[in-house]
Amino acid sequence: MATHEYLEQGHEELKHVSDTELCSTYAALRDECQPTEAGTYHPNLQKLCGSAFEREKDRREVRRLVEQDPPPEMQAWYDEARRQPCVWWLDHHLVARHALKSCLSCGVCTAQCPAAQYYEEYNPRTIVDVALSRDEQRLIELLRSDVLWYCGQCGSCKTKCPRENNVMGLVSSLRFLSQLKGYHLASVRGRQQYAARHLWGANFWNRAFSLYFRNADASSHPDFGPRYARYWAEIEEQMRRVGATPDVSGDLGGKKVQPETLAELRRCVQWGGTLVLWQQIEEHAQASAVRSGLTIDEYYDKVRSEG
Amino acid sequence: MERFPIAAPTETAKPVKTVKEIPANDFYLTTSCILGALNPGTETLITKLYDLLGLHWGITAANPASQCTCCTGITSHGDMMAFESTLLVVARLWSVAAELGFENITTACVTSFCIHTECLEMYHEEPDLMQKVDRWLYEACGRTLHIPKHVVHASDIIYRYRDTLAESFLKHRLVDFRTGRPLRIVDHVGCHYNKVFPEKAVGGADYCDVLTGMIRSWGGQTVDYPERRHCCGMGFRQCMIRPNRGYTMACVLKKLASMEPYQPDAILTNCPGCNVFLDKEQWAIQELTSKEYGIPTLSYTELAGLLLGWDPYDVVGIQAHTVPVEPLLDKIGIPYDSDRAWLTDTPKEEVSVS
């Protein structure tokens, strides 16, 4: 297969390509460049972003790293943690341990929570109550719910809590656990995390930033209106006009990072244990897709448009 | 009948004290994924303002391994990153800053400010964590942990120098040049600047002064509108996954409806996400409610750039905004040629909210 043909292939077509060939082809396409007046331009970044080829490369790359022996310390920790009861997580996970002190049940977290104002069934005080109950079944029920995914992570709850609890952090920690254990598959909002893995997770892993400027294309954002569509039609020129560096080696908006930087960043991600989460999300999604009679690429399209 | 008297809006309270120490110089700048993608002018303006003020700052590294990266912000709050990975990614950035000789971090993004601060706080609360992260960082990429002297947001720096800008550099004031009326500017401070660690914000959470201080110094009138402290609703997984976006629109609508009785001339922000959604969702809200708010939304660097007389299109990049900024320029008396907004004759695309 010619190098550029990979860009059009999905999981099924790439099944028989070796991991090594897949990863090296991806890197070659990513780093392909051409000199322009604006600097060293990388024409394939926009084609790789969001492609089935990138998803297949990422799932193979992560699986290979997770299987490395011996694993980094935190990778081993998260692999062990996912087999423990939920109550164990509350006592041992770094963020969960620091999130809750005690609760007066005063409700100030809920009173000023923007998500509680929008979603009638959302109540951060209830989430605290479930955590403090240390009831395994109530915790599992919460981890399987849509409610867990309603928090907007603004931190309004933390500002006013008289006990200095960090409900935003608690929610974040419980969402992590939900995905590690696969409970997120029980809710529509939870299943969206497979799209998240290959959207901001892929941006971070492959482009060193959580958001890539091409994610905000006008067709993905009809809510931004026709004036934005006009701006989007000139996006690269408009970005360069104000000094940004779209798909160009540089320092500011839209830049293409050096492979050496990306390598360091990825090792930081790996050493912190994140790849256990990504591997679990992948395995749960694969199993869910099979149960639904879908290919993994069809499953990806389904979960990102549901809600 | 108007709910509030337009002639006498409630001005924001001046803070009793500035609770925060803001270093004068020597900054490593970490860039923002949202600013870079959606408001690139806001980010490049930070560098231009630092240069104008003669500050010693940096971002460029000769070592190709030492480039700046994301702090993990969206990935972390989008529930896709272990906190220990975030600690390492941030520790790597601090190591790069130290390698370049900078002892202070300024972040372009408020979520980055929150993430860096959260890391510092966790080191204070968890006694042996620093040693662990130092060891992991060395194993992962051969670097060592350097705790920065200060972590501040770029808006803190502009706040510190707001009077210097007003006295020595600004060509325009936040005043209607035709009538002499101070322009009414409503502020919206990013939640991750002042809500998660209020003690690290200028003026704290309820009476945050980081933006109102600039408004006052630059001649405008501040307004303490009822939902001033409500989130813009960006919400990471809410705005980035399309079926969840109703939450974002509802939060923006709540804020617009709350500020509208005061007839604001503009909204001022210091958060990349707020600057995008308070501006761009005004179009969707108009489509859904038939109500046009039409309130221009600017970041603090965009406003500073415009008042400095820098080119609205080539330097500030106001054409990136959904609500046109030109009516505000008309009030201030800033000249512009609207034919220069666009680079091509691309016809308007038909877009509908779905």
C-alpha cells in the first residue's frame, strides 16, 4: 500500500498491517513537510486528525506500551486499582483522597452549580452523599449513571464549600473509575468517552495539545453562525495574519511540535499511568461494538453523535 | 418596564486589598490550546504586550525536545488523563522554564493557571509526592523537578501594568468619544482563574478585580450584574461533544439575559473558552430565541491592543468574532476599514442550528 493510501483506510482494512509498519507510516506522514513562506508546513496533519487510521495507530501503540514489562510504577498502580472495589478507590486514589473532608449537607454546592440549574436530576450534594456512604452498590449505581457526566468542571462548588471539599475533583476521580471498570458503557453520556479518547485524547497524544484548531471547523460548529463559517473558510490565512503558526513548526497557535517534544510528553503520560485508562476504554468499546453488531469505526461514529 | 435603572448601574466593588503577589518580570509563557485554535490574536497579543512593556519573557527553546506543550487542561477535565500524568506534564514544563532561565510561569489559559496551581497545592498537601514526581520525571525524560517561584495568569501581568499602559501607551480610552460617556463594560472572569483557588485571584472569587481593574484604569464603567459570577458553560465535554452543547448555550443565555438590562457596550473576558462561547453562542441564541443581544466580546489583550491603536484586523484579529466588534470601535473612535476584514470574496455559507 502506498503511504498516502493509509489515510483512507479503517480498522478492517488495516487489520493485517503490522504494528511497526502502521506506527512508522503514521510518523512519516505526520512529519512530512514542505518549506513555505510561513515556515516549515506539514500538509498531512489535517488529514491524520480524526481519521480511522489515526485511531487504529493509537490503539495499537497504546496496547504495545501497556504490555511492556516492567510497567512504570503508576501504570502498575492503575492496573491494580481497576480490580479493587470502588470503596478502595475512594481511600487510595490521589484526587479522591484529597477531594472530601466532611460534609454538612448544607447544599451550597448544589445551590450555585450551573449544571444543577440546567439538569433537573443533577445534584452534587447527592454525589458527595454517595461517596461518604461508602456503599459499594450505591457507588456502582452512580458510576453507571448519566448524572455523573453532567458536571461542567467549573469549580463553583469548591469556592463556597464551608468544609473546603472539592466536589469537582471528586466527580473527576469517579469518572476515571467508571471508565476503568467499564461502568461508563451503561450511560449515553458515559459512552461518549470513546469519542473523547479519540478527540482530545488523540490531540494530546499526537499533536501535544488537547485542542487542534481544525476540530473547530464550521461544519462541526453550526452554533457559531455564518460569520464564523466565513472566517473558517480563510482559517490558515487569518491565523497567520495575526502571527499564529497553523500546521507550521513554531511557538504559537496551531503549531506542529517537534517529534522530540512529543516523545517526552508521551513518556510523561505513560509514567503517570494514563495508558491503563486508554487501554480499558478501548477494550470496553471493542466489546460494546461487538455486542451491538458494529465495527469499531461505526461504533465511534455512533457514540459521538448520541446524547 | 426595565428591571434595573439603566442610568445608574451597580458598579463593581473595588477590592479591599490585592490578595495576590504578581511578579514584575521574568516569565516563561505557556500557550493555550483554545486560544491558539479559536482566538489566535488574543494569544499573540500577549507576546506583543509583554514586549511593549519591556518584560523579560520567553517560550522558544533551542533544544527541539524543550518545546512548550498543553498542560493537559481539556484532556484532564475531559476525564482522559490520570492526575499523576498531569503532574508530570506540568513538571516537564517547569523543567523547560528552568532550562531557559525563567523562575516564574505565566499561563495564557486560565485552566492552565488552575492546573499548575493544583499541582503546587498537591505538593503542599502530599508530603512525599514531590520526591516521587522528581523520580518519575527523571525516568521518563531525564529531567528534574523545579518548583517555580510564582505561577500567574497573563491577565495578572496586564493587571499589574494596567496603569502603566493607560499613562504611557494607550491612544484611546473606554469612553464614547462623541459624548464623553464612559463605556459600560461587563466582566466575565474565567472560573478556573478565581473559583477553584480564590486566594490566588486578584480580589478573590466574589469581587475579583483582575478585569474590572483594567476597565477602571482604561476609562470605562464596571457593572456588577446579577449573574456576573455564573459560568459561561464551556464545560469541556459539554462544548466539545455536539449533543451536549445545549448546556453551554443555556449558560450563555443566562448571562446575556442578566447583563442586558444594563445595556453593556462590551463583555470583557480573561478565559479562552469564555471569550469564544460568550461571543459565538450569541448567534445560536438569536436563532433559537429570535432575540439579538449583539454584545461584542473581547479578551483583555484584544481590548488592550485596540486601545493601543494596533490594527484591528492584522494585529488584534477581531474578524474571528461572531458578534461584530466594529460598533464598539465606532464608539471609542478607533478608525478601521471593514473591507480589510476578509481576505477573499468567499460568499456567506448558509448555516442552521441543529
